[in-house]
Amino acid sequence: MRNFYVLWLGQTVSLIGSRVTTFALMLWLWDVTNQAAPLAIITFINLIAPLSASIVAGVIVDRFTRKWLMLCADMIAGLTTLILMWLSVNEQLMIWHVYVVVSINSFVGYFQSLSFSTSISLIVPKNRYNRANAMNSYLGYYSASIISPGIAAVLYTQFGLEAVFLLDMLTFLFALVMLLFIHIPQPASTPSSETWRGKITFGWRYIRAKPHLWLLLVVVLLIGICSTAAGAIYAPMILAQSDSDTYAFLQVFVGVGGVFSAALLSLWRGPNNLIKGVFVGYMLMGVFNMGLALGQTLWIWLPFAVLAGMTGPIPGTYLQTLWMKHTEPEVQGRVFATNYLFSGTLMGIASLGVGFLADYVFIPLMRKDTPLNNVFGKGDGAGLSLLYFMLVFTLLLVAYVALRLKQFDRLQTVD
């Protein structure tokens, strides 16, 4: 797995640099505008740009050399950072420049991440997919989430944006050097006379032709909708019953729990029954998040936050391994991109919809005297806690039912 470790190290360092830049730019936007709207626009761009890229990224990743696609993505991101640095040094940096650069980086960033994830099955033995997926999807992600805000805050406040951009450039160069020193074999491919429309819809047709994968996609989408909707109201739920310091404190421990769990998963081969690993992981996630919904103070939230953070990487790691084992390397780009397009779209809708549900149904309900006050309290925070509880309970219920479905037995036949 030497090639994978080198690739992972380079891309993780680059991810930290990118996260530092994103966080620092959000601090700069707040200082310049003192408004929440620009920050919301950045969040929206980071959702829409990868979804747009996923429409064509799968076809391109399956067609071209994945190593060179990662190199190109890193070089484009490095170039945009260099442009931002030049604008900042010359005191010409404007808000719309940030929007354009974030859009470009989010778009090409999806090509980079898809090229990376589809390369794993080419450089890692099947019996180590769990380890590689835990490191790729979670260990690097949680580590970057913990480290980046602190680095960004120090560099931005003490030295300015130029120092942030310089660090980002150095991390890009490191990732490029790591990529140049490894070999990633290209999967076998056959010439196709399909139209672009046919190539773009291939992933959908591939999944629909395999009932067990189609069912897995549907079930996980249902769970993902519940999880994403709950995640969208998590911060308001905590903030409505405490303050920003409490929320930040909890987030650190969620991240620590995630890093610890991902590290363990990267060392352990994993269960023989991956389906049980996926859905038992989701059930544990539901249970610990229910504890968060029922708590109303830091010291009740804290242990559940750590446990919830620890369960986060479990189902995702085993789920990615299942898709990897049941999808041929030469079509993984199109299949994985289709999976992301559906999940990302539905989860984006869920994030928007849950806000209206909270504001117009659950918060008004819990401002009144009801028997539920004995469990969740009374007021805005109680309304959010009730909705959060119902969402994660539904997640748990769907995972339990899925665990008992015989149709998933076929997913255990590939070694």
C-alpha cells in the first residue's frame, strides 16, 4: 500500500491547506461585510459546484488518466490561490473574486476527489479497502476539520491573507511532488460509440441493472436525508440552548471522536459482513444522536457528541468498500459520480426543507405547553430538539429494517 500512503499524505496536506484558505476567506468576508449572506453564498457554492461537476466528471475520470487528472486539479487550485495572493498583495481583492475562485476550486476539487477515490481499487488490495477508505474519507477529513480553523485564525489575524495563501501554495506543491513519485495503473477500457448523453447516464443504468445496488442506494439515500436534515439543525439546536463557546467546544470533541474512530478503522481489517457494519453503524449513530437531542446542558451533550463523532466514519467506510467491491474499476467514475449526484441533490433539498419545518411547525409547537415539554423542555431549542430526535430516530428505524432485508445477502458474495 506504499503508493496509497504517499498519495493520501499528499492529498491530506493539500486538503488542510485548502481548508485553511477557505476558513480565512470566510473570516475576511465577515470583516469586510459584517454580513452573513456572503458566508451563506460560499456554503451554497460549495454544494452546487461539485454537484454540477459530477454530471460530467464520471465520464472524464473513466476516460482519462486519473493521476494526471489529480495533477491538473491541484495545479488549477494552486493557480487560483496564486491569483488571489497577487490581488491581495496589490490591494485589489474583491468579494466577487472570492466567489469565482471558490466556484472554480469546488468544481475541479470534485474531479480530484473522484479521481482519488476511484484510484484506490487500483493500488490497494481488496482486503485493505476498509483501511484505505477510512483514511481517505474520514481520517484526513476530520484531521483537517480540527487543525485548519486554528491555523487559519492565527495566520489571518497575525500575518494577513498573504500568509494563508503562501501556506496553501506550499501544500499544493507538496501534493504535486507526492503525486509525481507514485504510479497509478489505469484500468482497462474498451472503445465506446455511445453518445455523451449515453455516457452521462451510464452510471444510472448500471445501478438500476443491479437490484441489490439499487436497493442499497435507495436505503442509504433515505438515511442520508435524515442525517443531513438533522445536521442542518444541529448548530441551531445547541446554540438555542447554550452559546457559541459551548457549540465550538462540542465540535472539537466531535472531531476528536471522528479522528479516533477513523484511526482505529484504518488499523482494523473490518467485519466479514459489511452490510452489518454499515447498518449497525447507522443504528449506533442514531442512538447517540438521540442522546444529543434529549440533552440540554454541556455535560450531557459532551459524551454523546464524542460517541456520535466516533460512529460517523463507521457506516461510510464500509459503504464505500461495498460500492468499490461491486463496481468494476473501469466504470467506477461514472457510478460513483451518479451516486454522489443523487445523494448530494436530495440532501441539499433536505437541508433547505428542514429549516422551514423547524421554523413553522416544531418551534411554534414547543413554545406552547405540551406533554413533550417534560422531555424536551419548552421554547425554540425544545422545538429543534424534538425535530432532531424524530429525524435521527427515523434514521435508526430505517437502518434496522434494512439490516433485516434478505436482498442484501448478495452483497456479501464478492471477496
